[in-house]
Amino acid sequence: MLRISLTVFFLFVSLLYSFTGLGEGASAVPEVKSMAKPDRCAELFREMQLEGEVNYTAFRQAVTGYYRIAQRKKEILTLIDFSKPSTEKRLYVFDMKEKKMLFSSVVAHGKNSGGVYATSFSNEYGSYKSSLGFYLTASTYQGKNGYSLILDGLEKGINDRARERAIVVHGAAYADPSVIRAGGRLGRSFGCPAVPQKLSRPLIDTIKGGSVMYIYAAAPEYLAQSHILNSKDRA
């Protein structure tokens, strides 16, 4: 009888440990609950197979801003990465719905932003410098540089004078890769993101009409000022 009572007692204690979480596996439950959801930017980066071609930091910032900009009308994102030299492809256009890259190209920066690298940026008229940050693409027009695309800067004090400064996407002979072979770097603009002439029309037609563009550089001062990247709204 005593043996039966002891057996029942130990069974009771064992069950008590299981239900109260006092056994060996107790710590596993809170760990599972606290696991973060998969990172959307990292997943997208992998799905698009961008490793080794696109700077992940630049991509992450571009995607973060893309999802925070409510005014966008197209599921297209353009990233210009000025942490790369003008001798390399540093303009990328992504189809965010289909999760694929549509274009990659060289792109010119402003003549007063630097030589091979763009290192100095401005929002001032007459500076002939590139401006960082987020833009929305607007309408097209035929100008002195041919078929061109108007950009609206979305960040006050950083790029919001883009229209006033006539900062547009256009094709240019000095933005052709052949210029790199001759001079060791791409030619430079008055601040516009100029692209090779043969690419300008298909690229502009793809991104015109309310898509997001992000111009990136490893610039802490920009990050400190950007209201889009510093927004409390989660991407």
C-alpha cells in the first residue's frame, strides 16, 4: 500500500513540474515567443539575388523609405548609390511587386560633388552638386538634354529645391561607359543623375509618374536630418 502511495506521489510531482514549467525545458517557451519576425529587407535582398552587386545598407534604407512614402503611385524603386565610384554601375531600378531588378547602370553626379566619388552634397541653387535623399518622379518633357524626367525632392532642406534647381533624370554623352575608358571616370553633371543616352528613354518610361527614388551616400549628417528614415512609423 505504501509503495502504491509513493508511486502516486511521484507521478503527481512530475505532472506538477510539467504544467508549471519548472522542468528542464521551461526556458525554451519564452525564447520561442521572443523570436523576431524575419526581416523584410533581408528577405527581399535574398529573393532579388542582390548579394555582391548592391550595397545592403543602401538597399535597406531605400526600401525603408519606399514603404513610408504614402504618395508613391508605382511599385517601382530606384536606388542610386553614391558610395560607389562613377566607374561602376550604381543606379538600380527594382520592381517591388515582382521582386526583381529591371535596370543597373552607371550614373553621373554633380561636378562639384567630387571626382571619381561623390562626397559633397547640396540643396542650393547654383551649387552644381548632387542632393541625397528621397524623391518622387513626376512628368517628362523634351529639353536641352533630350527626353527628361522631373524629380520632386521630399526632404526639406536636403533636396526639396530639386525643381527649382532643374535636377532631372536625362541622358548624356558624358554619362556613357566609354568616357570612363578615356578619362578614368564618368563625366559629371550640374547636379542631375544623368544616365547613358541609349538607356535614358526606357529607364525614364519605367520610373516616371510617381515612383520613389533614393540617392544614397555614407553620410551621417544626412541620416541625422532625414525625417523619412527617422520616422517612428515602422516600415
